[in-house]
Amino acid sequence: MLFFVYDKPLLLKQCTTCSVQKYLRRKHYPVDSGFNAVFAELLHRLAADCTFPHEVGVFLGYPLSDVEAFERTAGSGYRYSGFWKVYGNVGRAQKRMQLYKNVQRGMQQTGQNGYARTGCSEKIRGCTGKINGKTGATKMIKAIVYASTTGNTERMAWAVKQGAERSGADVLCITAEKASGPEILAADMIYLGSPAMGAEALEDSMESFFSSLEKKLKGKSVALFGSYDWGDGQWMRDWAGRVSAAGGNVINGQGLTAHLAPDADHIKQCEQLGERAV
């Protein structure tokens, strides 16, 4: 019998990074359908395959570079072997494996003593993120969700993405139609973009997506951006007010707006927005 004990927020962070999502797409996982669908596909493959699918490593927190190298070499040519076969930085891998051993011992003790499994989750949360002997060495995750009708807000979103990637963060950039609330809420920073529609309202798909997570934004760092045709940007001020009322922190004040197509200055501001730390 196989038990998979995990901390969902931590697993979400691991599986919603840009690089891991690209990898899982290549493996034909339903990434655009959200985390639950991806996880269900993994469980299906585990049940159907007499050997573990290689991609299980990314769900267990193994470095993606090692998982991909293992596949390329059919498991040969590795530099070190422990919980997984290491092809890159051995010292870093050994430190991470020591954390795994600590969690493994804690879980064994928890099982022997009959404690609740949530105790294991707390042990995992306490160890994860301590890489190279210091807390906070894991990459920041930035999620960008946007809607666009003419392409103007999309241009702004991609400029934000470029800035976010330059900051060294793992970046997820996705349309509001395809975004999953839990995945986005797992990010360290959330960027939302929408054009002004009708009587200065959010675009329909963004309104639907934003409404689904609006009450869960307490304590979240949120940046807003978008383009408009007529009016004076009231839709953005209203949007910022909704985030603040929900307890979120709008890191760029009343939001970043562009009248019609964003010019070079707007693009630069979007890139700088993406580069920001909280």
C-alpha cells in the first residue's frame, strides 16, 4: 500500500512554477485544468503503472534538472545517489536529502505514536524552504493572470512577466479563463490585469475569476494593471478598492493603467512592476 502524505500549499508551490508546468505539459498532464486535475492524473498513472512514472519526482520536490537528466540518461551517469539520482550540485542535494531524512524520521515516530497525520504536515512545513542551511532560499513564485480583448492588456501582462523572470522568480502567466484560484493563491505575489469594459467594469472572464478568490485575498500581495479607452480609470480604482476591502495589499497603489495601447513608458513600468519584491 502506498501513502502520499503532503502539505497542499507547499505542493501547489512546487507544481505551479513555470518550469514544472512546462515539463508536465510535455508529459501530457492537464495543466490548464488546474492542480486537482494534475494530481488526479498522477494518481491514475501511479495506479495503472507497475513502475513509478519518472515525473513523480517533481511532486516529491526533487530538482527538475535531476528528473529530466535521469530521463535523458536512463538513470546512468549520475554523480550521487540517495533519495534520487543527482546530476547537478551534489552538496546542495545532500543537504536537501538530510531534510528529507529528518521528515522521514518524524513521520515514522508520528506513525508509531499514533499521532494525527497533521503532525507530519507541520514537520514538513518546518523543514521545507531551508536549503543550503538558511531559510527562504527557495524561489519566490509570481502569478500573472490577465484578460485582454484587443491585445493591449496582454502586452502589459507579458511585460510584467519579463520583469518577473528577470527578478529570478518562478513565473506563472495565464489567462483568467484558464486560471485556477488555488494555484494563484499559492503564489507569493499575484498580478491581475484587465481592460475596462462597458461602464468601467472588469472584463467578464476576469470578473468571474476575481470574484472566485476575492474573499481569500487577506494578507496577499496583489498588483493590478490594465488598459482603457474612455473614462478616467475609475474601473481600476474600484478594483483596487475591492482588493483592499478583502484584506489584500495592493502593492502598486491604485494600479497601473494605459490609455489604449501601452507605449514604451508603460511597458517599462510593467517590467519594473514584475521585478518588484513584496
